[in-house]
Amino acid sequence: MSEEEIIEEEVAIDLDEIAKKYEDKGFFRRLGDMFTGLGKPHDTREYKLARIELQRLSAPLVAIIVPVLFGVVLCVVTMISGQKKDKIEVNIASVEEETEELKEEEEIPPDDIEPPPMEEVEITVDTPNPNPVATVTPVPTPPSTQVSVKPATMDSVAIVKSPVTMKSMTGSRTPGSIGAATRGGAGYGDANTEACVMKVLWWLKAKQNSDGSWGGGNKIANTGFAILTYLAHGEYPGSPSPYKRDFGPTVQMAIDYLISNIYTDKDGTPRFRGSDGNEYSFLIATYALCEAYGMTKNPNCKEAAHQCLSRIVQNQASTGGWDYKINKSSTRDDLSFMGWAIQALKAGKMAGLHPEGLQTAINKAINCLKKRSYSKSGGFTYTPTPNNNGGGTGLAGVGTLAMQLLGRGSEPESLNALEVMRDWKPAFDAADLAPKSPGGCPQYYCYYATQCKYQAGMKAGALKNDEITWQNWNVAMKKLYPSLIKDLPEKVQDYTGKEHKQGYFENKDAHTSRPYMDTCLAALQLMVYYRYLPTTSVKAGADEAGAGGEDAAQAIDKSKDVAVTVDI
């Protein structure tokens, strides 16, 4: 080969090498060269070029690998989700529609939610005298300053878990809900009942003392009753009520009066100035403050209510009951007195107050109701009877409401007490209340009976007999109460100068100097439709969140195989 040909061939080779550098090898060829170069020693040219190529190919590699991985994951998920799942059967109970039935905003479960079995609490049982000289009436007739009446509940409620389900019975106290609950029907209120309530609210406003109290005798109890009556109608400082500029200041003055009259004695025990000797007033005022805190969340209410509630918890008797003067050493177990203590505990817990020992006190109270206060013939009695039988029937409603408040409304003792009260009729004269008159204050008995019958007859899945019993009671009450309210000729002006009718109620019994108690008890009955939720509703099964531990609450429906915890 000539020198010229050799030069020409070398030039061709050089050109070929240069062309190869600009040649588009394609992705997969470049990928192969890259992996080959990465296998060379790190100081070689091939390895360095492979590193450069790796940087260039990183974006295309990601564009390929990510979709592939996504596709693989999608296939796996699809295969898993396509597998056969266990079916969960849900049984929904249907409730017959009544023409007058009010549609609730919240869903109501089909059956009564009952708490889980409660841990037994040891209590001391002392057998009363089997041959008492005379039957003791539920409401004693001591000094005129003594009071024995009333319950209530707050507005805002949330969650809790515990061996005992504390069920909120608080309804929606807004103007719209009140109107819906009083639009008529056998189970609900009407225009006449609401007119009576408004007359009472204006009467209370007109009768309030300048210091925020009511009356000249037992001002602490009277003020507690009045606060509970206003709160039941949704009247409190800052409420959305159309009457907030009239009733809001009235309630604020009343709350301030109670708080300003709390003091501690030399032993550090909280008390109310002007309370009655047996301390009924203390329980009623504590109940009012607890409900006021639940609705207003006022920190002053919280401190006062917690202080008073702690005294009730700490001074429970060893039997699980309470007696006059909140005397811890007594084992008399006065159910009339005990009823107010339990209602205060209920209101406090639902408002989010959790004094030390509250849950233990609740457990012991239930044991006392079932084992000491219960009577086969009387329902629940004033003080324990031999072998849980005998005694009067007047406090059947007190014990039943206490059991309902503590989630035990469907237990045998409560059901038996409802039977004891089956034939009772609304009355302002004790002789008209029951076939065998229990004597004492008729509106005291009616107050509890109204609530018990409402709860039993209006809950989802209520027994037909309980439903009819409540409707019959309610129809009679709606007819009787408006006819007996004492209308006053003077009218009360609101802040705009508009005049409103006022009126009050009065029992026909030996205690004719208790218009505030009688009036508030009657008005609270006429607000039961929107003041309380049936205890079986979802909202009613949820409690205010408190500190964990013993104040955690779990609701279990025994009619199902599923444990249900309600959290809001």
C-alpha cells in the first residue's frame, strides 16, 4: 500500500472515530456502555465517561422506574382490595311514626344504652326498725326555711368514659327548638304551656331582690330554683335568646349572689350564708352553679361549683347515701336529700367538673339506690325499709330519676318504680296525685314523676305502655297547669318598655309560703320537652371530656354485641 493510501486510511479511521462521538447510540446502548464503564477501574477514561453518562441518564431512569413502581403498587393494592371481606351486619330498629311525633335533629339509636356491669362497692347496711311507729312522709315538715325539691342539667356536653355512664339529658334550648317542642301533640308542649313558662319568667324578673336573690326566707334555695328555671329556657348571660337583654342580667345577678355568699368555716368547709339548717339549700345551690357553669363556662362559676361539689363528694356516707347537714357519719340515707346530691353530681360531671372521688361516689350511690333505697312495694322509699319492702310511695320518682341520670333507667328497680307510679296524675293537691296519697308537697312528687315518665315514654324503642302513660300524664298536665296559674293584673316591662303578663303557681298543702319553689317546679315540668333529651339519644350518651382515669366513661349497649364509645 502506498504512503498516500495509508494516510487516506488513517484519515478515514480518524473521521470514523469522530463520527462515532456524534453518533446517537440510543438509550439502551448508552445504558449498556454506562454499566460497562462503571465496571472499569476508577482511574480509567471509560469509568469517568460512565459517571458522566450516569448523570445524564438519571432523569430518564427516574421517568421509567417511578411509573413502573407505581404500577406494581397499584396492582398489589387492587389485588388486596378485591379479596372477599367479612360482612358487618347492622340492624336498624324502626320506630312507628306518630302523627304528632317530633323529628329530632340527632339520630337516636334503637335501644337504651346501658352501662357495663359496675364494680361492686362495699357498703354498710343497717336494718331500720321493722316496726316503725308511723310511716315517715318523704318531705318532712321542719322549719319553714327548709326546702326539699328540684333538679336540672346544663347545655354544653361532650365526652367521658367510666364504669358508670353519665348520660347527658340536656336538650337544645334555642328558640327554634323550643318552638318545635311546643307545637302540640300528645307527647309535647303547646302554646298554652309555653305561655305559662313565659309568665313565670317575667314574674321571677319582677320579684328579684336588688341583691340578685328571691324571697325573704330561704334566699339561697329560692335563688337556686330561679337560676335553674331560667337556664332550662336557655336564658343566661350571652345567650342567643330574644330576651337576653332582660333575662341575661337577671341570671347574672342571681349567679353573683350565690357566689358572693359562699364562705368557708373554721374547718375549711364551704357553706352558703343563709342556708337552711339541714343544708337542702346547699345541694340545690350547688346544682344551680354546676348547671350555670356548664352553660356559661364562667370561671367564677367553675371555682365555686367545684368547691361545693367537692364537699358533697367527700361527705358521702359509708352506705353510699347522704343525710341532713351532709353528715358523713350518718347512715340514715334520706332519699329526698340524696336526690339533690345525685343531681348536683350529675350536673357537675356533665359540666366538666371532676373533683377527686367523684366516680367512686357515683358507684356507691347506685349501690345505695339498689340495695337500700329500693322497695318492692314503694318503688324507692324515704329511708331504707326491712327486706327492701314497705314504706311510702312518694319518693318513687326521686329514685327512678336518679337511676335514669346514672344510666340505670332500664334496670329492674327502675322499671318496678315506674309501675308504682303508673296511675299517678298531675296535681297541686296531694289527695289528687295517687290512689293512695303520699302526703306532703304534691309538686315535689310531680316534678320527679314528669321527668321519669317523659324519659321512659319518649325514648327510642319505648314500651307501648310507658309511651301511653307519658302521653296521658302530659295531656292532663297541659290541661291542668295553665288553668291553675295565678295571673297577676300588673304587667312587667321589658327593656324596650313593652309589657308582659306574669303569673305564679301555688301548691295546696301546709307549706303555703313557698311560691318560688312551687312555681319553679311547675315551670320546669312545662319545659321538660326541650330541656331534656331522652337518655337513649346519641347526644345524650356523650359526656363532657374530663381528666382521664376514673373519669373516663364508656357507653355499652347491652342489646348488641358491639361496645360503643361515643366521642364528640
